[in-house]
Amino acid sequence: MFSFTINKKLGQARTGIIKTAHGDIRTPAFIPVATKATVKSLTPKQLNEIGFDAILSNTYHLYLQPGADVVEKLGGLQKVSAWHKPMFTDSGGFQVMSLNESLCKVDDEGVDFRSCIDDSKHRFTPEKSMQIQRKLGADLIFSFDQCLDINADYETTKESLARTHAWEERSLVEFKKLNIDNKQALYGIVQGGRFKDLREESAKFIASLDFDALSIGSIFGDPKEESFALVKHAMKFLPEEKTKHLLGIGTVEDIFNYVSLGLDTFDCVLATRLARQGSIFLRPESGGNEENKFRYRITNVKFKESLEPLDNNCECYVCKNFSQGYINHLFKAKEILSNTLATYHNLYFFKKMMDEIRESIEDGGFVELKKKWLERN
Amino acid sequence: MFSFTINKKLGQARTGIIKTAHGDIRTPAFIPVATKATVKSLTPKQLNEIGFDAILSNTYHLYLQPGADVVEKLGGLQKVSAWHKPMFTDSGGFQVMSLNESLCKVDDEGVDFRSCIDDSKHRFTPEKSMQIQRKLGADLIFSFDQCLDINADYETTKESLARTHAWEERSLVEFKKLNIDNKQALYGIVQGGRFKDLREESAKFIASLDFDALSIGSIFGDPKEESFALVKHAMKFLPEEKTKHLLGIGTVEDIFNYVSLGLDTFDCVLATRLARQGSIFLRPESGGNEENKFRYRITNVKFKESLEPLDNNCECYVCKNFSQGYINHLFKAKEILSNTLATYHNLYFFKKMMDEIRESIEDGGFVELKKKWLERN
């Protein structure tokens, strides 16, 4: 059911199509995060209206609540969430370790951890992660890796990388056992912390395995130059023909930079989480830039009486219908609609930006577009 | 801009059309409450999709936040909320007294009260309420009354009624001064507590004034027979040709009963407030009845794995797309979407019921419809 086709290349940047059992994803694509099988505060109808091709849910969260068996009984992620287009799930590796680090114990077989909901004890192994992701039923799933603190020292990172590689091999074996109907596709994950040689080793190893698609993990974006250099180096060892996802990355600058390295898909909670805190993304024509991180706070009192839309150069439902004054009021009054409207706008911002990125790669204007957004080469 | 036309009568029940500057309201109608210029958790687009003709906002809440001047500067309630159909505002009289009763001081001129937001001091008079409602700009507004505890004794109620009548006369005088462009219409309010003779006195007095429309206030529905008898008695003294609103009433049983007395419009927070608590309205074909109050709790663990919709006999967006299992999960996970989906469904339930009520009055089947819903005469 899975395939990836490159449509057009411009330097390393490329456009393409990921085909899945639930339809196509036009790449480069931003994938909104639907942690617990819902992009917080939006209906799937609204997500469709914005025009997304795919969303990503978290295995860790769904395993704990409502449980993978429950999701399976309810018909799988797509049916349960009424999102009938492609879906990703991550492997749970990141959340297991990041949400309760002090209470998680790693051995070569897997990870013991405690639930962030009720403190109950659980264990994930590569096999378990594959079984859970099979039950959840997303089209695109990830192998189980160990997400290490990016600041871990060389020895710790090297040791962890060996374990991650073993886990990913086991993930692949288990995946092939489960995926007899060919419904799902599996992403391998390149790790290696902040060490160029380990990233290279990992890229070569992951590229040598029979994954459907590839991804790069534990890139947290800071310092930007170091992260960029690590990804750039790893990309050299990954086969061009496979689609590549960058896990958890999603600032405007990052997306432009990593698209130019040939990354195809990006998931990030930034757009949605910031929306719920009242941070509104702003297009470059409206003054969004790297310095203000392409956003501003609508909760500022200066917007109380503003008749302007969130962004004068945005054509989303929110900007066509509501004023900054109203949305400022909704946030002050703690109205649920504040979350819905801000999330809708922020996601539209990213959707539109990706549309422009794809078009610019197709028509040869990507470098100019990047310059327009980032005001530098 | 305002008119009311009766289309069809069946006993005292009737269908009609309220015309306003922002369009028509088909009556009998249920008016969802948009306290702070938003029906909590829904976009105006979703409200339109459900099919409502009008919503009602609260003067007290909007006066405190964001302020009537701010709403006016933002273009008035309809523009600010992007609800371009008819809107009501209440007078603030009920909230002034119910939200902070111990801190509110009534004299013949008006009411001193403290803000439920920051405890700041404020004063409402009939004139002030009219001025605020003018700034808010709803099509249909209410005169300023004193809402007394329904259990107040005869002497207290009689004294309060005299004051209410004086306040309503002053409301009318101020309204006529402000409404020179004829944009708004004013509802008088019948009070009189739980005393038949005071309700009669009030109905006669309010009917004698030049209000565009009429309403009955401080009917809290319990005990039902007593409330019903009071409204029934008051209705005898109100002119047939004016449209009549019943303030704050909105159970299924109440709506059927009061429609049969000739009431045209109803506002109530029940459908929306209960939705956010996980109470789901259920049609009679699906087992909704007076005993279960036409609702059930979706948060019950028994729905965890249910593939059924919220109501098998409902055709709303939620019931066509989502399972009880998913909505149970959303409530357990405290996801915002739980509120949106439950509110959407509950409001659709009331909208559909009102459609059926109007049709049944038009085609002579209202008594049968009422029997079907309430299983008694």
C-alpha cells in the first residue's frame, strides 16, 4: 500500500507523494500532532477544511488512554477519530523517556516506565511498540528507539546507539510478522546524539535495513547550526529514493532549512501548543520574521479594540471572520473558542507555508521563497 | 425593523416569524446562550450548520468583559462574534442578583453590585441597562427588572414587583430615546414570583405598556405544576399578537408544555452546560424520556468500547462521524473536542426538536408529537 515518488528536485529539496492505504501525502508536508487521537480543539472537518493530508498521534498516550485494545475495537485510529486520511503514530520511545525520565529504567530488552496519568507501571519493548502501533492502525509507524538526552556524553550516546540499532532491527522483524496484509509502512530512525561520527554510523546502519521510510530523531533544534550540520551529515548516507521525516521539528526556519536538505515531512506541537497559549503565527508580508519567531501574543492589551484580523495577509476562516479584539476577549474570558480559533489559524499558517514551499520547488523559486521568509540566504 | 407574524395556530400553540434587522426567527424557537458572545466551544459556522436562527448573549457578562464600549468599537455583537443572524441580549437583571446575591444592594433607583471577575463595584439602573444593550447592539433586548428569589414571601414579592414595573417603564422611556433608528426591539418582562394574583397584575401592567414583545421571567420550573399554572394564568392577560419569550427555560418537557401555552421562544444554558459535563441528549426513539430527562452520561465506563453514535436516531455531524467510545475517551482525556462534539450534538437535538414542533403545529399533529415525546397528554 505504501510508496514514495519524487516529483521534482531542486538542489536537495524535493517534492513528492507518499501513498498510503488512506490516501496521499503531498511533500514537503507539515503533519499536525493529534496526541490523543485529536488535534486539540479542532474537529477533523476543520482539519480537512484547512487542507492537511495527514496527522500524527502518540503511541505512548493512546496506549495509556484509552488503550490500544480499545482503539482497535473501535475500528482503529482513522475510524475512531473520523480522520479518514493518512495517519502516523510515533513509537512511544520519546514520551517514555521524556515524560517521566527519573522513573524510567532502560535495559537491553526494553524500558520500564510509569504512566503520566496514574503512575502505574508499564514496559515497552520494540516488539510491544510494534504490536501497539499495529492495533492503533496508523498507516505510517515508527520503529522503537531510545531517545537520549541530546547533551549525553560520547560514551553514553555510543552505548545507547548500539541499543537503539538493536531495537530497530527487532522492530523491523516484529513489524514484518504483523504487517502481512501490507497495510502499514515502517520508518527507521537515525539517532547518534550530537556526534557527527555516530550520526554517520547510525545513518549507514539504518539505511542498510529494509525500512519503508526513514527519519531522523533527537534533533532539538538548538543550537541551530549544530543541529543543521548533524542532519546535513546524516542525510549524505541516506538513500535519496526513500522519504524522510524529521521528528518533532517545526519552526518556520527549521522547516525551510531542512526542506533544503531533502527532508519531506515534519511533525511538531509548536503551532498548536502555542495557539492555546495565545501565540499567533504571522506571515512575512505582515511582519513575521526570525526575530519575532513569526508570531505575536494576541493576549496583549493593545489588541483589545483592534478590528484587524489575526493576520492581514492570511485567508483562513478565522482571519476572514474575526477581529483581534474578539480573539483577545475570548482568551481573557478563557473561552474554549479562543483555542479553536488560534489553533485553526496557526495550522493554516503552516499549511499555506508548505503549499508555497511545494510550489516553489516545482517552479524553481524555492531559494527566493526561503529568502523572502528568512531574509537571508 | 421588528415585526412578529403568526403563521398558524393550534390551540394556544402557534408558529410564527420574528423579523429583525439581521433576519428572521422561525418560532417556536430554542435560542442557544452565548454568554460572552460565544456559544461555548462552537464556531458560528458550526451554529449555522446546526441551523439556529438566533442566539442570546448576557449583558452582565459582556458589560464586565470586554465592556460594552469595546463591543461597540468592535462593531457590535453580530460583527464581533461573526454571528450575522438575529441576536438577543438579556438585561443583566438576573445575573446582577444571582451571581453575587450577598453583595448586591437594591434601591428604587437601581442596583449596586460587585463584579464576579474582580470584585470591583458597579451600578446598574434601567437606563444604564438600556444604554449598555444599545452599545452591544443585539436586535432583541430586554427591559431591566428585579429578579427575586422565587421563594420570596408575598410582601417582599409585591414590593419588588412595584419596583420592577417602575424599572420597566423607565427602561421603555430610555429605550425609545436611544432606538431612534428603530434597529432594536424591546421585550417587557412579567414578574410576580409564585403568586397568581401578582403574576396577573404584572401581566396586565406589562401588556398595557408599549413593548415590542413580551416575556415571562423568574420561572424556574420547579415544582413544574406550579410554574405551569403561573405561566398559564399570566398568558391569559397578554395580547395574542405579541411574541412571547420564556426566560431561562429549556427542558424538553418545559418546552413542549410552554409551546402549548403559546410561548414562542426559549433560551437556556442547559443543553450547552450539560454537554460540557458529559450529559448527552437522547431522542425518544432512542430511549430518551421524562424519567431519564432525555439524557445520559457519556462518561460512563460502559461506553468505553461502544461503536454506536451518541444517538442512533440523530443525524447530526457528530452522530454521523463519531462513536460513543471515542467521545468517552475525549472526556476522560479532558480533550477540548469533547466539549465541542457534545455541545454540537445537544444543540442539534434541541434544534431538531423545535423543527418537529413547528412542523407539527403547521400540520395539526402537535398533540401527537407531544404525546410521543412525553408519553402522556
